Amino acid sequence: DNDMKTLNIYKRQFKEINKQMDGNVILAGPCAVESYEQMSKVAQCISRHSLKYIRGGAYKPRTSPYSFQGLGKEGLHILKAVCDEYNLIGVTEILDIRDLDDIQSCVDILQVGARNMYNYPLLKELGKLKKTVLLKRGFMSTYKELMLAAEYILNNGNDNIIICERGIRTFETSTRNTLDLSIVALIKEDTEIPVIVDLSHSLGRKDIIVPMAKASVAAGANGLMVEVHPNPDKALSDQKQQLSINEFENVLKNLKL
Ligand code: PEP
Ligand code: MN
């Protein structure tokens, strides 16, 4: 609608972040940081394929309070150690603004998870930073709500933003969420903001990663996120959707990366 087009997000060119995202943007890594050994195995694989980014949650937004909540600061330090060792860019989720200093000192890209897309005080604080913010779409949010959430970050002075489609809730249960590729095409049609697709949390399964990765790129995605764990069966979270190192390498081969 007309009011929307007056937003800054439609006018901005996002030159710096688009430049940073040149090349093959694959954000791979486990759901959660579990140990140095786990992270270094994934980092080795990422660097072997000349990819640049590694993800891993230190603070995990788990549905159940009884599930593994992440290693916290220890997880951040592990992530920083492997980033330094393998020269990678680290991505991790910020749940609570009180963790900002710890997180900022360990990683380059701060992720706002789907559950926090509506956390406006958090978005405003992240808008005051220079660091890149990876803003995930809430699982019940509309295109307009997503653009307005990005606008909160933008209006506070930070235009290093990446938007991430991670699936929305529908009646369909064959996939964990329904990957909404229309929103990727729409955002790319309307704005210059970089968009990535999180295949793992969208699909919740591994068998259709390759076709959906290709579809994401065809829809205009600038990059992909996938969960990779050296031993998915033993993972402390999201076991069913995390690719093993071998499976990840097969995906890369299929995508010709
Ligand atoms: C994640 O990427 O680790 C995550 C929790 O995803 P989402 O916020 O999309 O559920
Ligand atoms: Mn996960």
C-alpha cells in the first residue's frame, strides 16, 4: 500500500551490506554451539569449501524450558575461537539485550530470531550498532510487519541488515513450517535489502533441501542458511533437520558450490 512506500527501507540501497554479501553466501553451522570439538569440525568443512560464515546458537530460544538452553558465554567464546582460527564470520542469536556486550565482543553478525521479530526495544537497540543484524521473519508475521520491524533497526541508524525467511505457520504438517518464497520475491522486487532463506527451520527435514535451495535462489535469495552438525543424531536440539558434514557436502555439490 501507499504508506508502505514512504518507508526508508524502500529508498535505501544497502550498499555496504550488499557488498559484504558478494559471492556464495551460505550460513552453515549447528543449531547450538555444544563444544569446541563440534564447532571446529564444522568450521574445517566450511573453510575447506571456501565459505565465509559459521552459525551457532549460544542462547537458545527453546519452546520448552526443560530443553537445552545453550552454553551461554562459554558458547560465545567457542564460536569466537573457531572464527579466529578459521577466519570465519560468526553469526549468533541475541535473545536478551543484557547479553549485548558479551555477544558483540565475540561475533560479527547478530541474529534476531523469529520469536523476537516483534521485540521492538531489542530492535531499537540493535539499530544503534554498526554490526550486521540478521532479522528473521516471525512465524506469524506478514510482509508489512516484517518490513516495519526492519524499519525499526534502520531508523535507529543501522542499515547493515539482512532479512531471513524461515517459514511460517500454516495448516501443513509435512514440513515444520511453510517456506514462503513469495515473500522473498516480493522483498527483492520492492527493495535492495539482502534476503536469505533458512532452509532448516523452514523445512524441519533434510530430504528436500536441494530443490528448495534452488527454488530460493530462483526467487531471488541472496543466500541460504542451513544447520550442520558433525553428529546430528546426538545433537542437543533440532536433531531431525541438521545435516551431517557429509550431507552438507552433498548439498554443496548439488548446488555446484
Ligand atoms: C535459529 O536459527 O537458531 C532459530 C532458533 O531459528 P528461528 O528463530 O527462525 O526459530
Ligand atoms: Mn535450530
